[in-house]
Amino acid sequence: MYKKFEMELAGRTLRVDVGRVAKQANGAALMHYGDTVVLSTATASEKPREGIDFFPLSVEYEEKLYAVGKIPGGFNRREGKASENAILTSRVIDRPMRPLFPKDYRNDVTLNNMVMSVDPECSPELTAMLGSAIATAISDIPFDGPCATTQVGMIDGEFVFNPNATQNLVSDLKLTVASTRDKVIMIEAGANEVPEAKMIEAIYAAHELNQKVIAFIDQIVAECGKPKHEYTSCAVPEELFEAIKAIVTPEQMETAVFTDEKQVREENIRQIKDKLEEAFADNEEWLAVLDEAVYQYQKKTVRKMILKDHKRPDGRQITQIRPLAAETDIIPRVHGSAMFTRGQTQICNVVTLAPLSEAQKLDGLDENATSKRYMHHYNFPSYSVGETKPSRGPGRREIGHGALAERALVPVLPSEEEFPYAIRSVSETFESNGSTSMASTCSSCMALMAAGVPIKKMVAGISCGLVTGETDDDYVLLTDIQGLEDFFGDMDFKVTGTTEGITAIQMDIKIHGLTRDIVEGAIARCREARLFIMDTCMKPAIAEPRAEVGEFAPKIIQTVVDPEKIGEIIGQRGKTINSIIEETGVKIDIDDEGRVSICGVEKASMEKALKIIRSIVDPIEVGQIYEGKVVRIMNFGAFVELSPNKDGLIHISKLSENRVNKVEDVVNIGDTVKVKVIEIDRMGKISLSLKDAQ
């Protein structure tokens, strides 16, 4: 039965159609926010997937280019693989939703969001986030929701809720907050050095608005919600835990996992598994879930020791950062490089500079985002964690980590006018044991400075973890979590920033939300840690950007011309600009505003190209001396090329103070001569003098 629900959300109408389309999905909501339309569906398999120890949730965000009146490019003229924005949106939808499904649920679940129309006033990403929450809440899939999401911008110090595309361009904050009825469950932010107190204020302003959306979703569920279906629990049998404890005591498990060497810990656990497999050789049912049982046993052991005794697996204090190291210029001939090490996490970052014409072109639903001059790419090879998987290109995790580090550094980059380069920063993971994205931020910041990129301030990042007990006030925050604390803990709260404020946040949790005390504590802990990293590790390696780009980096000089003169520089079919490039060996880029960038390696060649371009666009002035090449000789004089499209005539009488019988007695074709402009007639013809320029 078709039902329609409406509410006013941040000054625009949010409408949800239920029972109108996609009726065979477990849950479906046709979302309308202004003229933005997204079809959100939730479907689940009837039976659990066999042989897995995780919840198989898939989240898809499909950008249909017809939504903005475009036909896709390429030979096929249809949408191809998901864009980076689509992948990042899928991850933002996944993060608050995943913890609300039962931990022992193993049925495949797919949340699909198809963007069918885009209104620049209403974010399709936000509409999809709300749509997934609604479609799942009204479905028969077990789900401990609802949850709601709000986006927050900040313009002139004032918060803007669910900002439109124009507001986003001038906003100092791009914050996304998801909440349950009581707690914040997901935070993602990019910010222009927003102070911690202001960020917390924004987070809880969004949380307050989320409560109104949750009340709206409750109304929809009350009228359209299906009873939740029964499912086969994949929890580890309690009797197996008891049998394991009889063979491996809690003290023995504690000894196995509490070491600062990841490889030693993994070897200890392998020996325990071998011992248990031998003991349960005759029980196939238990062998099938033994890996999960050992994992859970490790998890309970680590959590108990952290929560009760404040004892971490590697022996650190709860606020202690692992040993730090940093160095620059470790890779020769590249434009900039740096390596940052934190415990067993090690990232090498390499920066490449190029003309602005090499900026990444974007083709998506956002009409304002057509190119990107700063690109941060993150790679995570299997050897970094001691595995042997073949490389299949960047996955969603790699794209997400790269985007986080990119978002962290964008606020401190110089403008195109200050630094006319496209910049690519690549983070190579050499070793991984906790928060490589934050190490990528630190190493990238140093590599940019080493490359001579005049960033405004130093940026560092760190991750804060969490272990919770039975009550809201029973918890321990952990500074600089390693992999084990991430796997067994409840939170991975990443914060990057300068000394002045926050530039990026990404919060992942595995529980049903965080209290305000935890959020405030984590943000404060991350500030303290990032300042420590900058002062004790990064600044000793490189304190400020180098004054110039490196020896092997391209050099760029810029000049601004009248946009109406661009055609003269390019020439018919590109003849003029191509001749300049051929003559000087430089690369020339011109934008629509008349900004000309000349890129090369040799300064003399670049200055020669600049001189030619200025000669084309600058008016020839009577009385001035110019240098030009003799291009044609007649009986009455010689024609000199002052610029690719301007010639002047030296009459034979103006070649020398003495009488000249033959022009070739003084100049020949190809000679470079200095001449003085003595007249420009009404037709624009230029008369030159060689003798007056001497």
C-alpha cells in the first residue's frame, strides 16, 4: 500500500514514498529532498552465508548521470565503475549502519541507493544516507535503529544545516554526523582549522536535529514497518568457550597477546590454534568456528586488561604514543619525499609537482567540482602486514584512507595564484600496525614541505581508541591505537589538524554510539597527541617549507594577459603557441581568465617564452627598442619579426648612418637585431630603425 510522509528539514521538504516502487525488496523508500530523488532499498538473503566470520553488508551508491542531464563519456556511453565520490559516500553510509545490525547475523545484506535526480539545493549523498536508514528500519531485516544523519557547514562563524552546493563552496566546515536516539554514532569532517570547541558545538547541534529526523522515521516505521524476521545465530557456542578455557587458561592467553611485536603475537596465537585443533580434531562443528572462538577469546582478554587494569598489549600507558621517527629526502630525484614511522606503522610519501593542466578532471553529479589540483593516493601492499595477496589495485579502504589524508591537508595548501602547480601526493605503506591514514597525513605534510610547497601550517594526525564496560561512564580512551586495539576495541577516532584547529575527522565505532564525554575526551586527547608529534618528531625533520621547489621539479612562471588576447597567443589552429613551445621547449597552459603558466626546467628558456608571449599581447610603442629576427628582405628594406604576429619594416635608409646600396650588406634573413620603433601608421604598419637603436 502506497503511503507518503513529509517533514520540513533545514528549510526544505523531505518526502518519503513507501510502497510505491521496488516492492520486492525487503524495504524500499523513494526519497525526495527538494527536487533530489534517490531510490533507497534494503535486501537480505534468506539464509546466512556459510564459512564466514563477519557480517556481509554491501552498501552501494549509484550515480546516474541522467540525474544532472549528462550523457556519460567513453565509448560505451553508460555509467562505469563507481566514482571516488560514490565510494566515499558508500563508506559514510556503511559506518553508522553496520554497528546496528546483530553481531551474530551472517545473512547477506545490500543497501542500494540510486540517485535519479539532483537538486543543487539538496545533497543527494545526505538523501541516500537517510534513505538507507529508512529502508532498513521499515524492512523485516533485524536492525537496532533508526539512525539519522545531518550535514553541517559554517559560514562566517554561523552553522548551516544541510548546506546547498553554493554554500559548500564558501563553507569553513563540511561535517556529517549520524546519531541514534541517544548517542552520536558516526562523525566525518573536513574543516579549515576549526577550533575543537566549535567542532564539538557543531557535532551536537547536528545530533539535536537528528532527533527530529528519528521521530519522523519512527512515524514511518509505526505505519509501514514490517516485523523483523527470525535468523540463524552464528554466535560461538558457550560450551566451546568453556572447553577452550580448560586447555588455554586466561593467564596463558594474556601472555600470548600482550607483546609489542605483532609477529610474535601472531606466532603465539598460531601455536594456540594448533593446540586446540589437535584437541578438537573429532568435533567438526567446533573446528568450523574455532577461528572465531579464538578471536573472541583474544578480544575478551585484551578488553578486560585494558578496562580493568589499564594495561595495553604492548605495555604502554593509555596516553603514550609509540616511538616516533621522521626523515625527508629519502628518495632521490623525486620532487619531494618523507618517511614517518610510529611503532610498527611506517609510511613513505612522495610528492610530484606538475602544471595545472595535469589536475585531475572530475565527471560526476556535482556541477561545481570539475577538477582537483591536489590528489592524495594511498597504497596498502600485502607485504606491509606480512601477507602474500596479489595487488588488485586500490579498493574502497585505500580510496577512503587517501581521501581522509587529502582532506586533512587541503585547508593548508597555497592557492593556485600563490603556487600554480598540480600536486600529487602518494603514500606508500611500508609497514602497518594501526592508523596508517594518520601516518600518511604526517608524512605527506613533510613531503610537501620538502618539495617546496608553501603550505600555511604543519598538519599532523593521530587516532584515539576506546574500550567500554557495562555502563556509559565505564570506559578507557587509548591514544595511538595499534591494530589489535582497533580490532578488539570499540572505536577508531581519527583527528588531523594544525596548532590552531581541526582539518579532518573520521570516526568509526562498533558500538551503538558515543556519549558526549567520550567525544569531547577523544578530541582533546587527539589534539594533545598531534601537537606532541609535531614538536618532537616532525619539526626536527623539517620545520618549514623549503624556499624553492627541488632541482628535478618543473619550474613555473606566470603572467596574466587580457583574455581577449588569448586567441593571438594560440594562433590559427594552434600555430603560434606550438611554434613557441617548439622554439623554447617549455610547456604553456592558458586558462579562460587569461592566466598563462610557463613550465620548464631551464630558466632561460622559460624567460624566452615569457618574452615572446608578452611581445604578442603587449602593444608596440613608438620610441621603444625591441629585439627581433629578420624574416624577409626586399630591395627597399628588411622586415623584422617583433613577435609571432607582428612584423615591422626597416627602410633601407634606416639601416645605417652611411649610405647602403644593398640591404644584404647590413642584414640577412635569420639575423637577430635590435630595432627602434619610429612610427605606427593608421593601418597599424610599423616602421623601424636599426641605426637609431645602436
